[in-house]
Amino acid sequence: MQVERRLSSRAAGFTESVIREMTRKANAAGAINLAQGFPDFAAPDPLKEAACRAIRDDHNQYAITWGTQRLREGLASKVARYNGMDFDPETEVTVSCGSTEAMIASMLALVDPGDEVVVIEPFYENYGPDTAIAGATPVFVPSGAEFAIDEDALAAAFGSKTRAIVLNTPNNPTGRVYTAGELRAIADLCIDHDAYAFVDEIYEHILYDGHRHLSLGSLPGMEDRTVTIGSFSKTYSVTGWRVGYALADRRLSGAIRKVHDFLTVGAPAPLQEACAAALDLPSAYYDDLAALYDRKRRLLHDGLTRAGLQCELPEGAYYLFCDISGFDTDDLRFADFLVEQVGVAAVPGSSFFAEGGSDRIRFTFSKRDETLVEACRRLERLNEM
Ligand code: PLP
């Protein structure tokens, strides 16, 4: 007799990741993967050497749960320098398994079932499931024109049940770098409603055209209600290492550390050593990274334009979020067509919205120039179809 096993309502409450599914489809079709945001080029040599050295030197057992002392101290001084925020490495810095774990651990630590969490659309697709796993209800708020914060819509979304807002700047998928004015408006709402802010700043070093990153947690009144989330994945091209962090006031960090401990015990110990070495790279490293992605952003933008795909150049992060309304199709069919018939994988726009987004598709330019040139060559065939 076949027994139908019950699934938890939490797991039943969301679908699998479309972004990661597109990688599997790209692999199956032998297509170029411009779907998932990870580099196809080498990680920096000093990091790889530091990782190998750490393993040889036997940093191979559990690190202290909230991260090695060297990495926490390195993070505290980096954040003081770059983000203008002070955190005590002993009590306020938690190293996690990527920013992915930092976000879910923060929600589980600070949000109760039945609470509402405000999520701005379009959003990185993990935030919906994160909220569902925490047993909370996401309240989705559309962005305004050119993906600016719509202050009226945002104010209307905050209410008596609001426990937190999730923010991502520089933004995936839109490329927006939120301004001081937009961040101040968000901060005021958080203060008025006594809400937390979970701020995903994973693209903080990937900025163009003079845009500057500002941390919401550095604004007055936000110090003890913001969890600033970061990662080594994108800045150092090591998405597979799974090392990120959550920075928050001592009380909040205490709760996040407990959840983190029981979820994962800790992030990979030898890779924490290598990430500490990454923080010693000179400032030229970050300038070169931004210049590298600036070139790639223009390369792909030119190619997409030639293929008839419309998109704005992003202010930060490494995605182009294209308008496909000129094509007689929707995002899901278009993405399947691209991966199967054109040989290029992208992410359907609807995966970044609770509703809508079927007129959008996202491409990443976090790839070697040769990969981007070949993808553009393939995409130009759209003109003949
Ligand atoms: N947050 C955003 C906005 C992302 O785009 C990604 C990956 O694409 C992640 C988090 C995942 O980061 P990590 O590798 O640190 O878990």
C-alpha cells in the first residue's frame, strides 16, 4: 500500500528556486549559463593559496561557532572603515554559511510566526521562502518608476504586525543602489513601527558610475534594529566557499548566534582562514573588481541591445534586467526557448515578483569576456527568428 507522507506546511509554502533550476537546465542543454550569478573565472590566487595553506596547517576542525577570532576582527575593522559602523568582534559579528544562512538565521532569531515581513519587489528569490520558513507572512511592495522606492506604497505596507523589512542594496535584479534619501525613508518607517531591517549588502563593492554604497545600519536610530548581512561570495568570486556574516547589536547577535549554532555549528574552518586573508587585500583589488565588472556590463549590454533586448545599465551588482515586452511571449516560455534553442540560460522575471514580472528576464555578466561574447553571438540570432 502506498502511503502519502505529509510535508510540513512550511516546505509546501514555496516552490524550488527558479535561479538554481535554470543552472540545471543550462547544464542539461549544454547552454551558456547567464542565469545564476557566479563567476566562470578563477578566484584570486592569494585566496586559493591561503585556503590550501589553511588545510595543510590543519585548520580542519570546527572553528568557534560564530567564526574564527581572526575573521571576526578582520570583519569588524573592514566594516568600520568601509561601512562606517562599529561592531564588537567578540559579541556582534557572526560568521555564517554564506549570506543565505545569515538571512534565514536572522529571521528565525528575530521574527515570530504570524509576524509580517515587508519585502520590496522585485526581490532576490530567497526572501519569500526565508519568510515562510520563519512562519511569517511576506508583504510584497512594488517599486516605483525605475525601481525607486515608492515611499507611499512602502508606508502603506507597514502596520501593527510588521516585524521587519528585507532590503537588498546594491539590488539584485534591478541594479539599483539605493540613495541616502530612500534609505532615510525606510529607516523612519522602521523606527516609527519599531521594526527590524535585514539588509543584504552582498554586492556592496560592485558599483558603477561613481555610485556609492551606504549601509542602512549606519543611519542614526538604526544601530540596534538593523542586521547587516554580507558575504565573500561575490566580492572575492568564491560563491562555492559558503562564507558570509551577520552584523548586529549585541542582543540581536546573541539570538542570531544561537540559531546559527544549531543550524550549522559553523562555516568551513579553513575557508574562514582564507577569507581573513581576503580582507588584507589592498584597496586596488576593489577598484579593479568594479572596473572589471564595468567592462563586462557594457559588453553584455551592447550584445543584448544588438539582439533587440532592452535594458538599463545597472548602478551596481552584476545583472541586466531586460524588458521583453516587445517579444510575443512570456518570461517562462522565453527563458525555455533561450536555453533550448539559442543556447543561453537566463532567469525568468516572474521569479523576482510575487505577481507579475512576466515581461522581464535577467542575465548575469559575472562571466569571462569570451563567455559573454559567445552568448551575445548566439543571442543575435534572435533577430533572424
Ligand atoms: N543575496 C543576494 C542578493 C544574491 O544575489 C545572492 C546570490 O546570488 C545571495 C544572497 C547568496 O549569497 P551567498 O552565496 O553569500 O549565500
